[in-house]
Amino acid sequence: MAIKTEPFVLNIGPVHPSTHGVFRMRATLDGEVMIDLEPVFGYLHRGVEKLAEERTYTGVIPLTDRLDYIASMTNNLAYVVAVEKLAGISVPERAEYLRVILAELQRIANHLIAVGSFLNDCGAYFTPFLYMFRERERVIDLFEMVSGQRLLYNFMRVGGFNQDVPDEFFPALEKFIRQMPRYIDEYERLLKENEILLARAKGVGILPKEVAINISASGPVLRGSGVEWDLRKVAPYSVYDRFEFDIPTGTVGDCYDRYRVRVIEMRQSLRIIEQAMKEIPAGPVKSDVPQLIRPPVGEAYGSIEAPKGELGFYLVSDGSIAPYRCHIRAPSLLNLTALREMMIGWKIQDAIIIFGSIDITMGEVDR
Amino acid sequence: MITSPGLNLEQYRQILPPDWPGGFWWHWLVFTIIIIVFVLLLVMGYIWLERRGMGRMQARLGPNRLGPFGLLQPVADAIKVLIKEDLVPTNADKIVHLLAPIVAFTPTLMIFAVVPFQNGALLADLNIGILYVVAISSVSTVGVFMAGWGSNNKYSLLGAMRNVAAVVSYEIPLVLSIIGVVLIAGSLSLNQIVLAQDIPFILLQPLGFLLFFIAGCAEINRSPFDLMEADSELVAGFHTEYSGMKFALFYLVEYAEALAIASIITTLFLGGWRGPLLPPWLWFVIKVIIVFFVMVWTRTTLPRVRIDQLMALAWKFLLPLALINLLITGIQVLAWPDALPWGVIFLNFAIAVVLVLLWSKLFKLGWGRVEV
């Protein structure tokens, strides 16, 4: 006699330890197997895009901090790059180098959290997470040194920076660069070849190359699927064309590949910072920008390679002191598009690590 | 030569008469109190050890405010959960919800009735002691399933289902790996098994020890098999809907089960209370704590396995190896009926290493994606 079973609906979230914020997955389960999934988001919607329309161009920068609060420095960068494009403002050489250094530090900090919480989702009870927070703390210390803030830096300005970094910044940075590779080696020793992690993450949640391109995924998710696409290389902004670095790519597009891509990217970021530190010129850090920026009528799209993918700001100007329209291309949201395809057929436990491997921040998804 | 149970050394003779301190009821009363105090104290010690040990391994401090080295932290934890409000979900099956922690806790406590703290110092020296342990330890699963079913929460139910699946599967390799020990010792009584261990059975039964340890960890849901309360997936598994005293009982069950498995491992494989210089009961406690420390260690180190991998590990890996171990032990006991020669130790270690390495090449854990 066959047992009569029926699928049931499990609400994972909006408040759940592994949804990295207030994301909700309405999962239809057949026992442990996920047979349908409906992602629900919007719980953290704050109307950032609308709020931006009522502020001056400089006044929007604090709002961008609150998008991807794990990586606010790169959010600032994406926004100021867009405004500079719109208003045709040039940036001094030293400021460009500083931007590169800060953005790469932010990438390291973000990937530390991404990898740490991914491994935590795999069930490695907080050990990798706390190890990686230990090093993130040092990046944050560096950021605190330059901006006085530890989470929402609000440091970049249109046309450069308000102030130069303090004298003690570069010695501290050098020390960090010297020590960080050893810590990355430590993470690799701990879990890279772990049998359970391989069994859990290899071949799980495959995002095929074609699908990844079709959903316009970007960042480590796209590169994990084997597409060599990095805005720092294909459309260099700032001074990225002057540095030597590789773009790590995965082969299959599974959770393990995405995890590997992130770890290798940390090493590449260190490489970039090292070069930038050597070449950074002296000089002013801010070009001559008026107090109230009034860009000419027109539109501009500025985008950078944020830690999570291509972060773009589309700005329309009507000649006034506030943007007429501000749209944010959030990598977290677009990377989530294929969530259903990636998760169906896998078990709840896999669904959690697939979700963790995409690495999203709800502040950016909901805006 | 390894001596057989008949050749006990003088120092290990029966210290206490079976009905110490005189009379059935006095014996019962004294040992019940000893067991409860032992379990409560060691569980508190365990909680402290786990939190401090994990703090140390995770590059943080761990609790260090209450008392020296945070030793009073478990007391504070206990007071906190006791004064919490006892919440029962509206649609819960009230009676089942109430009974579940009790049903889960009682059998766990009953395991200690047959565990010898030192020679002859145990509540009941059953001649089928180990059989009793295996039987009674499975009962607490009923309590866990009642909790999952009674609290009317899908996470709880999923956790409870996983627990039942895990316990049913892992019971078999668990029992089979015990039989090897029983064959060598020639008795089912835990006290007799300890008396038979002139050298700890971990040396004679390395494979059996490994299988028992893995199966035991899975049975009590210690990491990396802690699927039923997988905090990153099922929030808190079967005790999601519990608070206050009932939650405290489940918390107690979790550590009491770990204590029980550590006690059984100590008794079966590590020579129980036997050891030089120190008093026997102290040896017992030290060994139990060492076994538990290994569990804490694995918890901080390893990621969690998936449910199908958990099942596959039991049926494809542990069960065949347990059967092979049983076969080898049987042959050895048959070949040297009086006492096993020293060479057996090296032989068994070699067999264990070869089998574990070989077997892990043969099978793939789990089956991955399901077409829907």
C-alpha cells in the first residue's frame, strides 16, 4: 500500500537565521525536497530611489551607504562615479588611487562576510564566521581611521574626498597587506578540502553559464559560472586599467565554485592594493567642485564592480540641484533572479546554502 | 598477554557489596540521588566546557563574567530559563506538548542506572546491562517526536522526522559495534565489561570504537549530524516552540544524552573507571569529560551533513563496516578463546585504517538533486 502524502508549504523567513535579513522564501516541500519556491521580498523597502529625488547630489551619498550596508564604501563609489559622469567632473590622481584602495579593502571585507556566512549556513557552527570577522574587524579599523565610521562610511564625495587619509593609514594598511595572506591560507587549510563541505557544496545549486548571462547576473555569481566578466577589466573605471590582476572564474557554477571565486578574489584584491600603494602620487584629493552641483540637463549611467556584482546608478538631471530620477541597478536583486531554478529539486538544507552562496544584502534588494 | 575476565587483579575486586549501603531501598535511594547529582553537575560542567571551549576555538572569549572563568554561567543560564514565561502555541496539542520533555528526559536519566562509577558502584548490575542501555536510549526519540508533532510547527515537525530517521538508522551500526566488545568481554553487564578491560577495548576494537563514536554522535544529534536542531536551517528544530522549564528540560536532555554516550563509550572502550593512582570514580569522570571534549571539538570544526548523506553514511558506510568488524572479532575470539595476543592490537588498527580508507572510495554519499 502506498502511503498517501501531500506537499506542504514552509515559510522560510522573513525572520530566519539564514535569510541574511528579511527575505522570505515560500517553499513548497515534498518531505525534504523543494518542489516549488516563491521568493518574497520588499520587507526592507525604504524608498531610497524616491528619497534621492528630494536631496542635493551630495546629500544622496548617505542614502547609498544604507543600500548594501555590508559594503558601503563601494556604494559611495558607484554613486559618485555616476554623478561625475553626469556633471563631467574630473577627479585628482591621488583620489582615484585612494578610491581603488578603499574599494578593494571593501571587497575583502565583504567577501569575508560572504564566505563566513556561507560556511555558517553549511553548518560549520560559527567558527569560520568568527575567524573571518576577526579580519574584517581590521579592515573596519582602517575605514574608521579614514572616515571615523565603522559601518556607514559616507566618505567619498563627488570629485574626490573631503579630506586626505591620516598619516598613520598607510603604515597600518601595509601591515594589513602583509598579514592578510596568512589568514587566507588559514581559511584554506580549515575548509577548502573538507570532505563534508565538498559533499555539501560541490555540484549543488548549479547556475549554468547561459542562464547566468540571461538573468544578467554579475559579480562572483556570474564568474562562478565560468564567465570571465569583470567591469574592472572589461570597462575600466577609475584607474583600474593600470593594475595587474586576474579574474578568477569557476567551471560548473555550483556553490563551491562561487565560494572559491570569492576566496581567490580576496587575494587578487590584495594584489591590487599592493600595486596602488606603491604608485599612489601625492597631491590634492578633491577637484574644484561647487558646493551645490548643478549638472547639465541629461542622463548618465555609472557603474562599478561592487563586491556583489555590477552596481550601477542611473541618474537623470533636469538642471536643478537634485536628481530628477535616480535608479539603482542592484546586483543582489538581479543575482537572485534564478533562485527558483537553482533551488528546485534540492533539499531544504541545500536551499539554505544555495541562498547563502549568492551573497545578498537585503538593504540592496529592497532599497 | 591480554587477560580474560576471570583473571582480575586484586585492586579491582568488588569494593561495594551489591546492595550497599544495606537494604534494597537504601541502595535505590542513595544511587538515585548520586545519579541525579552526577548528571546535573556534569551537564553544568559540560555546558561550561562547551561554551568556553568553543569560545577558545572560535577566537573569542566565551562567558567569563560570572564567577572565576565564568564557571557560574550555567547557573545563570538555568535561572534565566526557569523564570521565563512558559508559552504554548494556540493550536498545539497541549497534552503532548506538555508530556514531550518528560518523555524525552526520563529514559536519558535511566541509562545511568547501569553505568558503573567504580567497581560495583551502580544502581543495578543487570546482567543484560548493555541491552538495557540500547533499548532505553531509543525511547527518548518518542519524546522528541512528540515535541515535534505536538507543537504544531513545520520546522519542529521536520526536525523531529529527521531525528526519527536518524535514530532508526544509526541504532543498527551502534548495536553491531557494541557486539564486538561483548564478544571479547563475554558479558553484557557493564560492570563485567569494565572488569574485563585489562587494556582498554579501544585498542582491541579501534574500528568498533570509531563506528560507535560516529553512530553515537548521530544518535544524540551532535555535530556534524545535528540535523534535527540545525540552527541555520530549522531555526531550533523540534524545540522551536518551547520556552521556560520545558525548554530547560530539552536542553538538559541534549547534554544528558551526550553525557550518557560519553559514559557508555568510556565504559565500553576506554576502560571505564580503571586507571592508576587516582580514585576510580575520578578516572571515570575524567574520561567522560575527554570524550565530550572531542564532541565539542568536532562541533566547532565540521560543517553539517545533509539528510540523505546522513542516511547514506549509516547504511552504506557504518553498517557494512560494523558487520565486517563483527566478523573479524568473532574469528579472533574463536581463534584465541582464552586471551587475545598483543599482536591483535596492531592487526586490528591496520584493518581499521585500510577498511576506512577503502570504503570511503567505494561509495558516494547521498544522491543529490531529485527531479521534480
